[in-house]
Amino acid sequence: MNVPVRRALMLALLVLLLVVIGIADRLVARTAPRPAPALDALSTLRVASPVATESSAWFCAGGSGAQGGAPATIVLTNTGIRPVHGTLSAVTASTAPEPTPWAGAHTVALSVPADGQVTVGAAQLGSSGLVAAAVVLDGGGVAVSEVVQSPLGWGMAPCAPSTAPDWYFAHGATAVGGGLVLSLFNPTATDSVVDVSLVSSTAGYLAPAAYQGIDVPPGTLVTENIGDHAPDDASIATEVTALSGGVVASELESVGTPGDGGVSLTLGSPATAPEWVFPQSTEIPGGSVVFHVLNPTPDPAVVSVAVELSQGAGAEPLTMRVPARSLATLTAGNVTRIPAGTPYALVFTSRGAGIVVSREVTAPSGSPAPTPEVGDVPGVPGASRRWLVPGIVAPGSQAWALAVVDVGPRPATVRLTTPSGGAIPGQPVRSVEPGSPLVLGPSPGLPFASAPFEVRADQPVAVELDALPVAAPGVVVVPAFTAS
């Protein structure tokens, strides 16, 4: 099949998918005005099985085209034993009063090799402004993520396999020298209307009038500058609620100046969760690690924080009380039971209300630009027996450390494999004890670099791959996808 014919077929598949989604939206709207979504916090990280999967889709937002402030690279990783083909359609943030669906969309044909990975660079997205992309594939087994780069550094986040009516971000900052931009992408065939509310650590719950009833037409990207309504706020959470339809929501955060700041891309969580895991954090002299806990529910949350050490027995758990619709913080440097200079894991478990948890890492200033010194990443909302970790594609980047936390009742046997399950030479079978994370690093070498790999375990585990070049561990995390 020649390229023009294949591209036409993929574009037709995209249109068909959007029409089907639109029909489903209309049918749901007739039976219930606001149905309960069948989503959980792990939904955005699940890879569709390649077995008997005829098509799949992923949606990315937050980065820019080649001449924009945060050029994006879309990363596609195939866990299957067969190549997968598809189309990427990118649109620029809408400025027209009544935008046309998919106006000016830029289309790229895709082919993802078996057990491999490909990228689509910012120059192929066809815009200099902020962009969103819909990836439609003729099979499953492919995970899609997004890398952004700027003079402040680089960051990486998963794309979303579906829209959702709700999205939560536990932390962002609009302090002087930074910015926080919310992207709302509607890849469906029906209109969506959303409300955006904010939870500030100082000002409390905010519902700016300008953020109520935001119209997000089909096939468009709408962006909002959070700093317009919450200026100079060092800790602010965001909640997105769709009154009709569904969207994909992400935040692009920039902090500080080149050589003394960072850039973070975050995909929101489509739901709260009772458990959030941070498999590896490290306190370094002159830096800080702060955890932000958002409780967006009408009920108070009592949160137990388990401290797990890579060497020796874990410390006594901490207890946090987070009132309804509020934000609380835990500064690791203020907790004497968390040692400095030693990797540790934290597991946040909420009794009652669901929560969303994010980690903010700040390194000592002084690293040359564009090495990021500040990074914001969400935790892992639960655990799985199988995780896909994409290869790192930022120029000059490499792995800092891979951490695995066992959240099951007994020791986990862990293997590192190729995405399709093949053996990796030199990687033995490892055992991970509950309460004592396995940390491979610093700079563990292959396969923790440009090649994707999987972590497979016989007990539920959570994983984190920290990347370089950064000024401190945890500033940039490579998103892992649950492949089971």
C-alpha cells in the first residue's frame, strides 16, 4: 500500500473514531446528564492489549511546535510483536470566536516497529504555538508519551488514552519568574463545556468566574493562563470538571530562569485514588523535596504516609489530616525520620476520601542551562505486575536510577525484559522486599537509556525511572505505563 493511500485510510479511521465517540456521547446525554465515569487514576497509564485490538487512540497536549516556548516530541513505544501503523493529527490552540473542528490540522503518518519506539518531533507538528495531538492506531499495545524542552530544561509526561469528565492536578506554581498554563483538548465530535476551580495553599478554594462554563468545541485546544486569576502563588492545585462531554487536560509549568529553574509537563489524574506511591526520592544538601496532597472531595481525609528505606528498616508512618476541598504539604527535610542523602520511598494511603499527590523537587542553584533544577511530577496511583518504561529521547539524556517498590503482601520477584517480554542480557531476576525499595543506580547503564523496557513482577509493584541531565534526582521522571 502506497503512502498517500495509507494516509487517507488513517485519516478516515480518525474521522470514524470521532464520529463514533460523538454518537456515544449523544446516547449517554439522552439517558443521564452527568454519568459516573468508569475511570480510575490508573486509567491514563493503561496500554490497550495488542491481542484482538483493532484500533486504539492517544491524546497529547501541553507542548508547542518547533518555534514555540516548549517544543514537543511525541514518543510511541510498541510492546507488541507486530508493527502498528496510524496517523497523528495536530491542532494549534484556538483563537477564533467560533473555531472549525480540526481547523488547520497537520497530519503525520506513523509506523511503530515491533518491540520498538519512534518519535514525532516538534517540526512535524506544524505550529509555533501550543499544540495538541490525536494519535489513532490500527492496533493496540502502543504507549504514547510527550517530551517538552525549553531554555529552563526538559520534562516528560504520559499522553491520555481517552477523554474524561474530571481532571485533577495536585500542584502548580504561578510565582514570579514562572508560569502555569492549562491545556484543554477536545478530540471528540461533540462540544464540551468545563468548569475550572483552584485550591490555593494560602487563599483556599477559588472558582474564578472566567473559568466557569469554558467552551471547548470539537477538535480544538483551549488554553488558560492560571496566573491570570491566581498570581504569585507558589502552591496551587487545579480541578477540571466537564459539565458536558469530555476533554483531556494537562498543565505546562515553568519556574525560575535558565540555570535556576525548570519546566514540567503534567497530565491530570482523571480520578482520585486511595494510594499514591513515590518509589524513589533523595534529599540532597541545599535542595528540597515537597509532597502536595490534594483532597478535592467534600469529606476530610486522614492520610498515612509510609516511609520505606532502601537500606535498613523503614521509619514509623506519618499521619496527615487534609480537610475537604483543601491542599496540604509535607516537606521531607522537616521530617527527621527521612534520612538525607539516602534514597527512600513514600506511600500515601488515604482512609475515606480519595486524594491526588504530587512531588516538587528543587535542586541547589548553579547548574548550567538548560539543566532543569526544579521539577513537578505526580505519584504512581497504585501498583501493577507489569510496567512499560519508554526509552529516554531528550538530547544527551540518560537514566539516573530505576526504583521498584513492592506494595504486595510478600516479596516480589522482578524481571527486566524487552517490551514484548524478551530477555535482556546481563539482567538477573531480582527480589524486592515489602517496605524496602529496590534502587538500581546511579547511572545504571543499559537498558536504562534510549531503549524501552518492561518491569515484570509476580506481586503488585510501582516503578520510577529518574533521568539525567538534571540537577537532582526526581526533577524529571520518565512515565511508566501499566501493560497488564
